[in-house]
Amino acid sequence: MPEPATGPARTPVRAVYPGSFDPFTPGHLHVVDRARELFDEVVVLVAVNGGKQPGTDAQQRAAAVRAVLPAGWTSVTVAAWHGLTADYCRAHEVAVIVRGVRNPTDLEAEYRLAAINQSLGVRTVLLPARPELVAVSSTAVRLRDT
């Protein structure tokens, strides 16, 4: 019996999920879970955002994210980054930026960022939040925990 024809080998697709993650919420975890089903590798990119004043530095937030990721999620890594997400993508051969969207306001802002990143050569995939997680934000979690 002849061997089935095979096409060219598929290049693994890497994605980043950037954010300040101050703190990392159940909604963030859900986005990572969905992204790891879509892409071969996912990097949770703990970013430094000059417009935000996080309670801990990027390395500490990255360690906190690592601590909550299930051990079986071997295709997910965490990195801290200071700079444009598109620069990280180019430097690390990442094809896609993943962003979560909770509401129309998020969608509008993320659409603008997606257009900018597209012009920089990186595509964006927007993933809608589960309905029960729509109201969860890092700000709400911080306020609840104070």
C-alpha cells in the first residue's frame, strides 16, 4: 500500500499574550488556555506599561503568573519585557499577538492596537471573554484585595 502524500512541514506558530497582569486574573488564565489550543507555543509576556503603576516589578509579576499556570501546560512560557510587543515578536520569531476582549470598549481599543501591530508586521487575534468573566479586571481584583 502506498504511503499517504504529505505536504511541506508546517512551521510551528508562536503567539504572545501581552499585558501588565497586575494581578493575573481568572480571565487572563482563560485567554491563555484558549490560546494554547490555537497555537503551538504561547508566551505570556509580562509587559512594562509606562501608563500603569503596578504594585510589583515585571519579574515578580512574571513569577506570579508562572506559579498559577498548570504544570501540564508545557507549551506556555512566561517572559518579562520592557518595550514594544511587536519588537519582542520580531526578536523572538513570534507570529501572533493574542488579546482578550471583555466589552465594546476593550474591542475598540484592541482594534486600534491590532491595526498598529499589523502595520509593524505582527497579526493580532482577539478572543472574547467568557460571559462569567466579563466583569473581572485586574483593577477590580486589586480593589477587592485591598
